[in-house]
Amino acid sequence: MSDTPVEEMSFEAAMAELEKVVGELERGSVPLEDSIKLYERGAALKARCETKLKEAEEKVAQITLDADGQPTGVKPADGL
């Protein structure tokens, strides 16, 4: 597993590590204490992925289109 703090990981890095964690847990070849640590890391990675996806969705929602449906820029986020 990576030593990178979860909160500093990109979506892609977090997803790749999450897939590894799930694979190890599914194999069941990890001692119980290590399984607990893996599960906790997996939960943090899942939360990171969800956060990054939400951020991306919000950015996409801010894209403005012209009459022809072409992107013209972004509008300010509400509350900013």
C-alpha cells in the first residue's frame, strides 16, 4: 500500500489503491489485525474517491453553454 496520505491522493491513485485493498480483503489471506487496518484504509480511500467525484461533478455543473451548445466558460459557484 502507498504511504501517501489519503487526503493528498488523486482520484486515480485512490481508486487504484482501493482496488488493491479490496482484492487483498477478498482473498482473505491477511491476518485479522492487518485486515482491520486494510478495511480502515479502504474506507478512507472510498471517501476520498467520492469527494473527488463530487468535486468533478460540481465543476461540470458550472460549465456554461452558448445557444449552439458550445462551452463558453464557467459560471461562479453559488455562494462564492
